[in-house]
Amino acid sequence: MPVSLPEPTPEESPALGLAPVLRPALTKEQAESTAQMLSVVSNPTRLQILSLIHHSPQGRARVVDLTTALELRQPSISHHMKVMTEAGILHREPVGREAWYSIQPDRLTAIADLLR
């Protein structure tokens, strides 16, 4: 049985010689922000760090927790944390001599989507 497709609107009809009207799904600012975030999190270690933080019971972690979980040295983890904090992906909360890191609330949905 043939499948019937909906009739094209005048905007979409090639018979009328009109190209379809394209509308961007993202604004320029949204695209730039997303591209910047993707360039920062494209590193496998950073993705693992974000996954650990996102799935931790309180949604936050310390560098010492991450070094243990990833079996990496503290300077390496600290470097990645600094890059993500400066990019606005992580929030750093000093508590005494330690710092707790969590995903910035305005980036949480985008990061959660990446980690699925």
C-alpha cells in the first residue's frame, strides 16, 4: 500500500521554484556557547570527571575523590578542573582547605544530555 505524504506548503514546494525557508534552531550566541562547551568537554578525562560529579550522591566531588576514582595524579585532575571552572562548566566551592566542585546549574541539562 503506498504511503501518502502531506502536500508541501508553498514555502517547501520545489515546483514553485522556492527554496524551503530555513530557520536556525540555535541563536548565534547559543551556538557559540555550545561549541565552546563541547570543545572543553571533548577531552575523555573531562567527560569522566563530569560523569563522576553528575552521578555522585550530592552532585559534587573533591579533587581527592576524583584522583582516587580515575587513578590519576592530583596535578592532572586539578588542571582539568581549572579548565572546566574557567569555562563556566564547573562551580568551585571552597570549604576549609578543600574545594568541592559541582556542575554549574545553567549547564547541568546540557552536560546531563551529553552523559546519557
